[in-house]
Amino acid sequence: MAEEVLLTSPGKTSSYLTRSLLAVAFLTSFGSSMLYGYNLAVVNSPAAYIKNFYNRSVVSRNGTIMDEESLTLMYSLTVSIFAIGGLVGSLMVGVLVTRFGRKGTVVNTSVLVFVASVLMGFSKVCGSPEMVIVGRFITGIHSGISLSVVPMYLGEIAPKNLRGFLGLVPSIFICVGVFSAQLLGLHELLGKEEHWPLLLSLVAVPTFIQLMLLPWFPESPRYLLIEKHNVHATITALKWYRSKCNIQEEIEEMQEEQRSLSSSDTLSVWQLLLDKSVRWQVLSVVVINIGMQLSGIDAIWFYTNDIFENAGIPAGEIQYTTVGTGAIEIIGGLIGCFTIEKLGRRPLVIGGFTIMGVCCAGITLSLILQVSLPFMRYISVTCVVGIIAGFCIGPAGVPFLMTAELFKQSHRPAAYIVGGSLNWISNFTVGFVFPFLQMSAGAYCYLVFAAVCFVVATYVYAFIPETKNKTFVEISRMFSKKEAVLETQALVAPGHVDTLKLRKMNGGYGTLENGSLELDSSSSAP
């Protein structure tokens, strides 16, 4: 049966978006990625109610009221421990995807969401602030895992011409998660004091739907063939995800990648960092993931209400304006998702970071001049909208997609650990440092974010090639050429006229076959 499928399906690989691909993209993004956005924003609306609950709980236990500093510290821990959990989760990705597979990791880690939901949902009844904090930590672990595994899974099941589109679906659902938290947090819905435990525990609903449906779909074909060596399961999975296409071409591409690997074992982070053949890929992942968080997007959310208040928006209407910015996030994500296969990865990342850099500088200018020029207040609001839109068009999702595309199967889990951990560390750093930066630099603090955005845009323009509509092996060869040029420059010494001959490269990522770079020693032999 396998041979029959391979030999009797002539033609090119299908470019159609099948219902199976779309269903998996929506299920994994809805049940996992969306929770990251939801948990980022959900604690903002009920902040006063949660603090009041903490205070009452301490009074009932100790008979004393918490001072303002202790209460703020306890609430800050509730917010920031989500990022600490995310860092822990990102460090677990390599072990989980190797043992359980991509889909298996998404399914098996769903239990974390249910545990966290129960803890946060019953925290008020039990009078336990610790249950809220532990619940937030567990949701952070789940989000740290999901932010890496979902793009990895979708990137491996997608055909090359749809990898960008499917790879950005999770970023759209992250924006939907933020918007949902802002909308449900309105006073007219679940923004009342008695409803905040329900608001925090609603994360279990999308995960339950995902858990009911996702197990019926196949595992990643690449994982099945390259790591599990199960050809039959690979063919079955490809037939499930493709429609009337030549799956032989894809299997041959996977086998070519498999042959290029010296070992099918998954590399550790340390082995990845020591592998000189992928140094450009690793550096690129480091730059775009750190730049994603140091672009100022988190600081913008921190300062949004103040900017809107300075623009003259009534205090009672600011919450609705904030919901409006959530809608802008979704629109920006949709624009990126539906244009990435036409424009490519580079234009979205370069354009997104450039827009953010210009708008960050614009906020600094408007905040300085708004005292003497009242209309500059509206410029600052426009810049906030521009930063959010620029971020969601490209920098919000493309870095996770690029991490999948720049590495081969054995390197990919370790690359996601590196990218994910740096992402969460940067997230935590911005949240911790920004208030102090704002106090010391005032309006000029946004120039720091502008500089970061311009540096990342320049790096992507200069060093990261376009990966649109290319196989993983083709991407490998692009970086191989860059590495070969560096090797050539290193070998050519001043005063020598040795001729360098490059022979056929193997299928590795940034590597050459042993002896493939040789010196013609006819002119330099003794």
C-alpha cells in the first residue's frame, strides 16, 4: 500500500489548504496559544479585587492588615510568576517533544491547564492567595511549552508554500486571547468583584475542546520518519494532511534531510551552541527573540492607560479604548497571516520592527512636546496604535516560525529552548526594569526601544535570507553558502595565490562534506 501511494501520485506537492491542516492549526492555537495571550491580560481588570482578596485573607489569618508595599509586592509576584513559569516550560520543550512527539506534547500538557484552573477557580472559596499564585505559575509553564511546540508542530505538518500562513495562526490566537481577556474583564461582563475567580479559571474551556478533538489527528510526519523511522505512519499522516498530491516528493525531501544528519538523536542546548555549522542560525534566533520582547511592546501596554488619559479620554472610557487596541492586534495579526506567503518573512519582520522603531521615537517626541502643543497628545495615541499594529503584523509571530525553518530536525528542539528561554527572560526583564527606566529617563526611555527595533530590522535585512516557499534542505544550503564564504576567507592567507575549490556540499545545515574544501597546493607546495 505504501509503495502504491508513493508511485502512483505524480505531480507537484499540493498547495491546497486542506480541512485537516486548518483544523489542527485552529485546535492547537485555540486550546494552547490563545491561553498565553489570555493570561497576559486577564489580571489587569480585576487587579483591585485580587489585591482586596489578598488583604482580607491575611487579615483573617493574622489579624493584621497588609501594608501597601507588601500588598503591591504580592500582586507583582502574581503577575510576574507567569513569566517565570514560562521560562521553566520553555526549558522542558526538548525533552517533551523528543519523548511524546509534537502533537503528543500538546495533548499531554493539557493537564497543567486543568490543574491551574481548579486552583485559581477555588482560591477565593478556600481563602488562599497561594492558590492563585501557584495557578499562575502552572499556566506559565503551559504557555512556555505551547509557545514553542505549537509553531514547531504546525511548521512540520505544513507544505512549504503554506508554512508561513499556518505558522502565524498561533500569533493571531494570542491576540484573540488578549482581546478576550480585555472584553470579558469589562464591568458589564465578568469585571465584577464576585466573578474574578471565574475570569481566571476560564482557560480550561478552550483546552477541554482541544483535548476532545486533537488526539484524532496524526503526529508530525517529520517526527515519525526522521526520529521514529516509521515510514508507514509517515505516509498515513501525509495522506491525512494532503489532498490529491504527490507525497513522494515530500518523503524524498525528508529522507534527504535524514541522510544529512550524522545522528537522528536530538541535540542538547550545549551541543547546539558548540556546533559551529549553525552559528548564524543560532545568532539569528537570539537576535529576533530578544528583539521581540525588547521592542517595547510590553512597556507600551504598561503605559497605555496613562497615554490615553493624557490624550483627554475620560477615565471611565479608557477600558473600552483598551479593548479597541486588542481589536487592532487581531487585525494586525490577520494582515500578517494573509500576506506572509506573498511578501515573505523578511518584509514583515523588517517592516514591523521599523514601524515600531519610528513610533517609539514618536512617543518620546509627543510626550516632550504635548505640554506646549496639545495636539501632540493625539500623536502619542496614534504611535501606540502603530506600535501594536507593527508588532502584530510580523514580530509577534514570525520569530517562532523562523526558529522552525532555520534548523533541521535534530537541532530544532534545542533551538526552541534557546529562543523560548531568551524570550521569557527578556519579557521578565522588561517588566522589572521598565518602571525604573521610566523614572530615570522619563519620556526618553522609549528611545531605547526604538534603537533595539532599528538594530533588529538591520540585522534581519543584512543576515537572514528569505525562507518563503523553500524546503528545510534548501534553507540549509543557503546557510551552507554563507558558512563556506567564511571558511574561504579564513583559509586565504595574505601573499598566497592558492585556489580554493568547493565541491558538493552535503545536506547538512551550514556544513560541508569532509574534505569538500580543499587547497590547490600546486603553487605553495615545498
